[in-house]
Amino acid sequence: MASRGGWTMRRVRVRWLALGVLVVAVLAGCTNPAGVDGDLTDDWAALPEPKPFVPASGVCHASYRPLTETSQGIYFPMDCNAHHGAETVHVGQFTGADAEHATMPARGTKPTLAAFAECDAKAKQYIGGDWRNGLLQLDLVLPSLQAWAGGGRWFRCDLRQLESIDTNQGTSRLTPLKDALKDEPKLLFGCFRPVLSKDGETIEVMNAAACTTPHRAEFAGIWTAPDTSYTDFIKNTQRILAGCTGVVATFAKLPNDRNLTHRVGTAYGVINEEEWNSGDRGTQCFLWMYDGDVRRSMKGAGPGVLPIR
């Protein structure tokens, strides 16, 4: 810091010295050189209007962890063909009354829920399907308080590839995610060998497995929860179970009636409160085999393969 301060002081002294020489020359009655009118200000171009920082889409970032907000000072985009942890697939703008507030809209409010919905639609279009169906996470990144105060009214939509279904930790990629759910089937959820807790009531780990190898659970789809409070969502387990049971019935082509639970079970994984407040309402639903391992997919299996027990 000392060397930079010294450099600034030397430049100031030189500037004032040059001005002093010019004043002496004018007082001495010297005439202006050809092409010089003596006006120091009329030939300066007007400075451009300062523009707020806006991140770019189609770029990648090193961090594998979820990012909630950013500013120009911590913005280091990189090539998506190098090792990276996240990819910006869209950048949107808060507009109208939402952009006029002195402070940024809080997560969970209508403006940010609308922003996440826009991110969700753009992400599905970009990767060729619902990102919730595979090892992907969508992060809504908002301007920092300083960036908002400086005029930033953008929001950023970042996708990350996850290490596994059990974690929110990202993993490294070397290519963009464009059409990834079409071109990279390994990203899609399939069958699993779950590890249960000691009491057998919860799943501790979901180990991915080929559906032709022994497994007991299979991803069936996403149930979209109603737009309620997170507390109400997480406490109403019967509503979640009913929603996912319907997803399982559709997946396996089974009647969604009172006999369904005598054919096959249902398991589900819920999102955390931070994801809920960002706007995500998706619940992952899984078909569960009561009788132990199977060696085939139950997609479209029907009552003949899954009879009432």
C-alpha cells in the first residue's frame, strides 16, 4: 500500500508543476501554438454513463458449492471446457416495481420465486429435460447488497453437477451442460441399493446401481408440492407420501387405489429449507420393493409384475 500511495503523490506533483508552467507562460504574454485555442476543457470527450455490473451467461465458475449471491469483486468466469464446478445457463433481470426497491427482494418473496421459475424453465430448455431427474442442482444467485446498491438488478441461474444423490456438493466437469440429459444418460437417476438406518425407518445412503443388478429402489419422478410454508410442507408427510404414491403409480402403470400399497412401496427425498425458499417445490419420488432386491426396471411393469400381496 505504501508504494502505491507514493506513486499517486508523485503524479499529483507533476500535474501541478505542469499547470504552473502554463500559467507563467500565459502571464508572460506568450501566444498559443498553431492549433491550440487555449481552452483546456472544450476538447475533452464526455465520460460514459457508469453501468452496473451484469454477469454473463454461457460461462462457468470454479466453485463446486452452492452460491447464493455475488458481485463484480468475486466474479471470475472461466471457459466451460476447463475443469469447473458450475455453469451459468441464464441471466435474468428484476423489472418494474421489483427493481425499484432500495434493498434486494428477500428469498421466498414473489420476485425471487418468479426469478427461480424463470431459471427453472431456462435450465430445462438448456439441458433437455428436468434437472431434478438427474445429478444436477439449480442455484439462484442474487446480487450482493453492494451490487444491488450499485444498480445491479440481475439474477443468475447456475447449474452444478452433483457428486451423488446424497449430497449437495458439486463435482468437476470439462464440458458444458448443453443437452446433457439427452447426451449423458449416466446423469439420469435410475435404480439404487439403499442403506437403511438401524431402525429401518429411513434411508441413510442411496447407492446407484444398474437396473439389471440387484437393487431395491428406483427413481419414479418428481412430485411438485403446493406453494405453502416450508414448515407446513415438511410436517405434512401424508401429503408428500400421497403425492409420491401417485408418481409411483404412473411410473409403474399401476392403479392408484387403496391396493397400491399392497403391490409396491414408496420412498421420497425432500429438499432443504434454503432450496425451498429459493423457489424449488420438487420432491424426488422412488418406487420401493417390499420383498427385497429385483434385477429389472419397474417402469411400466403393470399389475402382472407387481400383483397385490
